[in-house]
Amino acid sequence: MLESLQDRTEASYLVTELARRILEEESDVVAKLRYIQRTVAYAKDFVAVEDAKQLRLLMLIPETAKYFAGSTFSVHDGSYRLVAAKNTETQLNAVMAYVAASSLVFAHSFLEFVLETLLRITRLCDIAPWLSFIGNKDVSISAILETGLEQTIEAKLKKFIASLHKEGLLTKVDYLAKVLKCNICKSGVIDYTYDSERLAGIDTLRHQLSHHRKKDYRIETAQADITYVYRTAFHFLDLGVHHYDLYGAQRPKESNANPIQSL
């Protein structure tokens, strides 16, 4: 039933497009992190000098000098420079933490997209596991009489699939594991082992970074987390390809079919 929804050719197109996207996205995010880190390191001394000049100016202008009365640092002995330098370092560290956090949030979102696309690939290869997910869903007699059994079930399936987009990262992993029915810890990805606890930790961290500023999240830590996220994406792609014995194929240029998208 509903085998008409299966399309291994489309699944093969999606495999190629997804693999390319994973490589491009990882390279782009990691490169941006590296460039930001190098840029900040290069500009740090120049920014510190500018900040020191600005602080000195504020301390000398009559309109703002009153705000520095009684401060432990002054213009005359040059102690303001140390204060300015410390403030510069604090602000630059905050900038780096913001960039690191934003990069992880982006990578996490991309992994969700990958999992949704992989779930779509599994549906295109074998509809049976998906029908089992809606086996306990109620179907009205009136709907069956009006549109027929197969169309009613298809509508129920589409509604279920649409609801998965709102589910969390770990729930999507769980559904993918149920469909593949295999050990999801190891794949053909070199030097990678799936760690559910680490992924859960990254998922929690992503939530914290999205809703609360975490000023101590460093770029070095973000690079390790982001690399793990993209390796996880390749890991599940590899599992899917081997489970269904899929081969990547290049979508014909003249094809009017929509390129890679979620479920």
C-alpha cells in the first residue's frame, strides 16, 4: 500500500545533494570561525590603542570628566591604559563567544535539516516503516468512504510527517534509528563513533546559547563541537546509504523536480 510514494531515483539524487551540502556547510562554518579568530588576534592591539584613546578623551572632556572623579585610575600616571586594555580584552572575548555560539546554533540547525532529509530518503526507499508509525492513528469511516482507504492513509501519513518538523533533534534521531533498524553507533565515517550523550549535551548547549548569553563559550570548543555535529550528519547519511544500498546520482539539469528539501 502506498508504494507509489517510493522513488529510489529521487532518493539517489538527494544523497548526492546532501553529501555536497554537508561538505560545503562544514567548510564554510569552520573557515569563518578560523578567520574571525585570526582577525581578532591581529586587530587586538590596534583596538586596544583606540579604546585607550577614547577613554583618555572621555576623562579629559569637562562634560564627562565628572563621571571619573574618585576613580582608581587616572590620565596623569597612565593607569587608565591598563583599565582600557582589560576592557578591550573582555569585549573581544565576548565577541568571540558570540561568534562561537552563533556558529554552533547554525550547525545544529543544519543537522536537523540533514536528519529531516534522511527521513525523507528512507520514505522514498521503503514506505512500510512509516505506515507502522501511524498504525495506531484513528481513521474515520466517513473519510474512507469519501476519499478511499489509500488516500485517507496517505493524508494521515503526510500529517504525521509534517509534525516531525516540530520535533527536537534527538526525537528525529530516534525515528531514523527505528526506520533503519540497525546499530547506529558505528558507520563508515573514519574516526567517528556516535555518542548519544554528547549529542544530547550539544543539543542542550544549543538551547542555552540560543536563549541565554554564554560568555565563556570559546571558539576552540565550538570548533570541536561543530566538527562533531557535521561528522554526525555524515554518519547518518552513511548508515542510510548502506541500509538501502543507495548510490548517489546527479540530478538532470533539465529536471523540474525540486532540489533537496526537508520531509
